[in-house]
Amino acid sequence: MSLVWSLLLSTLFIGFLLEEHLTLGSSLLLGEVDVTRCRENERQALLIFKRSLVDDSGILSSWGNGDDRKDCCIWRGVVCSNRTGHVLMLNLQPTYGYLGGTISPSLLDLSHLNYLDLSFNTFNGSNIPEFIGSLRNLRYLGLSHAAFSGPIPYQLGNLSRLLSLDLSGNDLYSGRNLNWLSHLSSLKNLDLSFSNLSKANDWVQVVNKLPYLESLSLQSCNLPNIISPSLSLVNSSTALTSLELFGNNLTSPVIYPWLFNVSSNLVYLDLSLNQLKGSIPEAFGNMSALKQLSLFSNQLEGGIPKSFRNMFSLESLLLHHNSLSGDFTEYTQNLSGCTEHSLKILVLDNNQITGSIPDQMARFSLLTDLSLGNNRLHGTISEGIGHLSELEILDLHGNSLKATIGFFPFRLSFIRLGSCKSGPRFPKWIQSQNNFAELDISAAEISDTIPLWFWDLSPSLRYLNLSYNQISGILPDLSLKFVSFPGLDLRSNLLDGPLPLFPSKLTSLNLSKNRFSGSISSLCRITGEALQFLDLSENLLSGTVPNCFQQWPYLQVLNLANNNFSGRLPSSIGSLVSLVMFNLHNNSFSGELPSSLNNCTEVKFMDLSDNRLSGEIPAWMGQSLTSLVFLSLQANKFNGSTPYHLCQLAYIQILDLSRNKLSGGIPECINSLTSMARKGNLSTTIQQNYVYGDPQFGDIGPYIDKALLVWKGREYEYTKNLGLLIVIDLSSNELSGEIPGEIARLSGLVALNLSWNILTGVIPQKIGQLRQLEVLDLSRNRLSGEIPTSLAELTFLSHLDLSYNNLSGKIPLSTQLQNFDASAFANNLALCGPPVSSSCSAAETQQLQPRNINQEDEDELGKWFLAGMGVGFVVSFGGLCSALLLKHSWRLAYFHLLDNLMDWLNVRFGAQKPRSKRKIQSLELP
């Protein structure tokens, strides 16, 4: 809620008091007054109202039937008229806790009620009661942030005396129009923020019919764009002083005509997070009363118009996260009208502004916030900034500036000079600052130790970033240096020695890529339960991990990768119920995974690769850790079968179980990995932004974890692009059986590696359905049969390895497959065709007439057997004839053998003939 909105409500509330001469209860006393007891019927109505509620706040504790509580006018939150005793106001906003339950229609008995505020309570998704529209004397209705849902009741249009309506922060939606609002002709303040008004095409026309409307807030309402610009000009209200249309995807051509027609009295304007494109219109310069202009997170280009020189009242200008360009000197010139008069906040970070910071900056003498981070500024930080005596926030990070200034005469609270060259010595100008809450001098080319005086400078320091320098030395004891010290980022330096003691209320700690050594047991002194982020990766830390994780229930990121830790994982690691990213890559952890880890149900990224963990992969990993997006157990000693429970990981995008001792088959339920079956951009990505540090000071920064993946036969490190990969890697195990055909349903798969196993059977015929596949490695298995023709349909395939199998037949013809090197098909002796061989006509005929694999093998064996017999007969007969022709003695011996054989046959059959004849005759006798 804006400052203007708050002031209007305060004025409205005071007006009620003065008009009605109210008598207030324990929450408000107006001196010595003669209190008139409230009316009995209204007291009973309030008691009925109380019984329908659940009071977790204690706000209704004074409502009762005791002798000292009979007068409802002294009940907390109740305000009565001093003249009539009627209940006029119910203000039940809790200071802590909340009210719940249902809202009783007994409120209708409060016929004189003109103020009702139930904001910041919890009504558990119930609808706003329609009967509220019958409280016709209401002038203020506040139901914001009270967990209401459903349609906005059109009956509210009956509240014709209403001056202020606040329904923001609920889950409400409107029908096809907002016509009911036009009946609230006296309305001055309207806030429907975070309601779904996507069907309300008449929202502009309705607003134009509210002639007294002063404050309009429709933030993140999914507003439809104005259909006809001409309609936006009809009867436009000119009373508006505050307009908030943040986050509605509104576009430039349709919103500007209406906006500039109602802009004459605007004081506060917020069009941030929309789809405004092109240059900033000159017409903004005509808004002479404007004090705050917010246009950040759009697609605006160019610079600040010259007409801004006429904005003498402008105090705050927020233009960050656009595509603005041009020389910064021109920006200061076009804001010259408000330099000495008003401008206090100038935020232009995350644009493409060039040039240097001019000395004319000294004219902006009232500036408290100067944010120019992440632009293309260069040169030195001018002396002009040194004259901004009111400055509290200085943000110049992400530019090519050099901080040569030796002394800042003002006292900054936030100093953000990351990437500004301040080295090689540790900057001494910091000694002039003793009250900063945040200091960022990262990537400042500092090659020095941290001087001892630095740690005693600012006891109010809340966030310190000295990362990406070459700072060396040993850290001192920091446990007693700071009252509160949530964030410390010292990554990518040359710091060494043991870890020091840290403040007990630390929220984030990043010491990665240094040379710290020894144990991390000192971290157990961080007992404030506030720790959200801990990154100690890429150091020389060793020993066992202490069993004190129960002290950090809000820890989201734990990264201990690339150290020398050993031993078992402590059971208290299961106390990290808020854990989202968990990385223990490349250590020497051993033993089985603690069963308590199944309590970490929020974890999305888990990398336990390159350790000595053993045992079976537990079933609870698939049953409990269902939020996993990345899971790597690569290079451990896990054994047993791949649990089918892993099929329950519906959000998994990268599954790496390679280089273990897993056996058995690939689960057929693998098609249940539904996130891998989605095509295009996935709604779930591995990159997640985790805010660490104190939210009071904004987002300290995003954290993107990284991982090592074997990609196209080589190991790569992925960070920003990690979420674009969909990978299954089960290589280098002892998996057996066939590749399940269900794997072809994972249509989003980008890489599949099943190499170095003992898989048998054929390659699934429908593997060509994996249209997004870029990497396929099935090498060094026992696969047989032909290469499926559908493999030729994988147009994105850039790495293929089918070598060292028993594949046969012709390699399918396609531009893609024939472009691979022959090594991709090596050691498959029965394969033919390009790129293995130039021709394969027989195999091509067999490919056109496929047969049963077993029958084909038998026919092939028969053909070779008959061919062998033919060749053997010809060779042996020819050899015999040649010998007889050439050798006289062999011929005589051969024919002599034939004569003797014939004589023996004649004698043998001659003796048998009479005996056979007598036997036949005996059989013929009767």
C-alpha cells in the first residue's frame, strides 16, 4: 500500500471521529467523556458474531458478559457514537495472530455501522459474504489480506455511501464486468490488487464513472488491455492523485491516452512490470504535480525526455530493469528541474546507459538513493558524488568504474561498488564510513589482506561481499564483532587457515573457492536457527561433518563439494527440512545414506557423486524426495537393483546413477518420469533463486548450483544451462536384460547413456520418438538385431555410440547417421553400409523383407552348410580323379579293388538268393 493510500485512510479515520464524536473502547480514549452504554441488541449481535469466529489473536478477549464487560463500547476494536450509543466502527485488524472461522450475518443488526475492517485475518478461502452489501451505512470496508477467495460479490454495489473499499491481497475474481462499481459514486479510495480482473473489459469505463476517486490500486490484476482508446477518454476522472497499475502486462498504445487524460493531479504513478515499449513519452513531463514515477521492469528504450525538466515536484524516479540507453550526462541535464528542489531517489540500474558520472551530480543535493548498477558506465567515480551529503544508498556495481575517491564526507548505509576497481590495496575510504549495513566491493581487483581496523568499523553491518578478489590471510574471530551479521560472501579469494567463529545469528555464509583447511566443527556455534545458506565448496576442509544440523531448520542451500571430508553422513542432516540444494560432490564420504534424509522433502538438487557411499539405493529416495529435479549418485559404490520407486520422481530432469555396481534390469516404469516426457520449455527448472540474508535489505542475490555431467563422451561443468538438459545416465554398471520400450515415451529426453553394461535384446523400435535426443550412447553392451530405422529420424542427434555390441544388418540411410564416424558402429561384425562399408545390397533386401530373428538364423546356417558340402564334394572328387590319371600304380590298385569288391558282392547275393526263394514259397502254402 502506497504512502498516499495510507495518508488518505488516516484522514478518513480521523474524519469519522470528528463527525460522530465517538466513544472508543480500550484501544482509543478521547479524554474524559460521559460514556453511553451500547444498545443491547447490538451487544448481542456482537456476541453472536464472536461465537462464529476462531480467535487466535486474542483481540476478542475483552468481549464478554461480565459486569465489567457489559458495555460493548469498551470492547477492543469497537467504537460507538457518544450521542446515540450505536456501534459505528469495528476495527479487528490483529497485531499478532489472526481471526478465522465465518462471518456471522448478525452484523446486519449493527444498522449504523459505517466502518468495518477485518484485514490481515485468515478466513481459509471462504467467499466474501454477500450480506455485507446490505450494510448500507458503510463508508469504509477493509477486507484485505484475509484469505478470501471466489467471486467479488456484486452486492457491494449497494454500498452507495462507501468512500473506501480495500479487497486487496485475496484470491478473488470478477465476472465479465465491474458495473457494480459504478454505483459507488462517492468512492474515493479503491484497492482490488491481486484480484483476477481478466474478464473485466469495462474497467476503464467504470473508473471513469467515479468522479471523486482519488486513489486507485489495481496491482497484478491481469487487467485486459483497453479495447478502444477513444472510450478511455469519456468522462475521465481528474480527481486521481494515486494510480497503481503494477504487474498487468499493459501495453503502450492503449494505456497512454487514458493515462494522460487523468494525469493533471497525479502525485503517485506506478506502471511497473508491464509491457510498455518504445521511448518514454514527452507527455510525462506535463505531470507537474507528480512526486513518484515508477516505470521499472518494462521494455522502455532511449533516454529521459527533455520534458522532465518541468517536473519540479519529482522526488522518486524508478526506471530500473528496462533497455534505456544514451549518455548519463544527458540524464542529469534532463532532470535539472528537480535537482535542487525535490529529487531524492534515482534508480536506473540494469539498463544500457553509457558515459561517465559527471561532476554536475553535486547539484542533486537532496539525493538519498543513487542506483546506477549494471549499466555501461566507465571512468572514475567523480568528486561530484562526494558532495551529496544526504546520500544513504550508493549503488554503482556492475560497471567499469574506478573508485579513486579518497574520502566520503557522508555516512552511507548501503555501499554497492562490485566490479568497480578499488585495488590493489584495501580501500582506505571505507574508514570514513562507520554505519553501513551493507558493503559490496566484490571483483574490485584487491590483492591485500583485510586490515584489523575494518572488522571494528560498523557494528551494524548486515551483509558483506568481498568475493572475487585476491584477498589473502586468516580471518579473525567474528563471533563478537557484530550485533547482527546475516550475510557474508568471501568466495573466490586466497583466504586460508581454519574457519573462525562466526556470529550466532548468521543467515548466509559463502566461503567457496578459497584455501580454508581443517575441521568445520566451529560452525556448530551458529545457533540462531537463522542460517539459510552455507557454501564451503572448493576448499581444503577435512575430517568428519559434525552432527549439529538440527540447529539450522531453515537451511536451503548446503554445498560442501570438492573438499576432503570423510566418514558417514550424520543423522542430524535429516533435520534440514527446508533444504532445497544439497551438494557433497567429490569428497570421501562413506557408508549408507542415513534414513533421516527422507525428511528433506523439499530438496530439488542432490549431488552425492564421487564419494564412497555404499549399500542399496533406498526406496524412500523415490517415495519421499518427490520434489527432486536433479539427482546424481555417480561414482559411488551403490549396489543392488535400481529401485522402481525412483519412477515416482515426477519432476526429475537429470538422473545420473553411473559408475556404481547396480545390477538387474532397467525398471519398466521409467515412463513415469513425466517431467522427461514434456516437450519444449519446462515449467520446472533447476535454476532457482534463493534469497539469503535479511529480506529487509532486498534480494541479496541468486544462487545457481552447478554439476558435472558426461556430455558427448566428455565431462562438462554446467550452471546456468543446467535446467535445459534432460538426461538419464545409467552407464558403467552391471545392468542386464532388455532396454524397456517404455523409454521411448520420454519425448523430452536430450541425453541417454546406457553404455558399459550387459544389456541384451534389441534397440527399441520406437526410439525414434525421442525427437529431442542429442546424445545416445549404448556402446559396450550385448545388444543384437538391426538398428531401428526410426533412429534416422533423430535430427538433433549429434553424438552416437553403438560400438562393441552384436548388431547386424544394414545401417539405416539418413543424412544424420551417415555423418557419424565409423567408430560409432565399431565392433559390430555383422553391420554393413555407410559409414562402415560402401555397399550392403543383401542386407538391404533382408531389411525390406524382415523375418523372425530365430528362423533367419537357422536359414542362414543351412545355406552355409549346403555350400560347404558342395565345395567339399567338388574338391574331393577332383582330387581323386587327378591322382588316378597321373599315377599308374594307383590306377591298377584302384581297379583291382573294384574287381575284388564286385566278386564279393556276387558271391554274397548268390548265396542268399535260394534261401530267400524257399522262404517265400513256404509263406505261400495254405
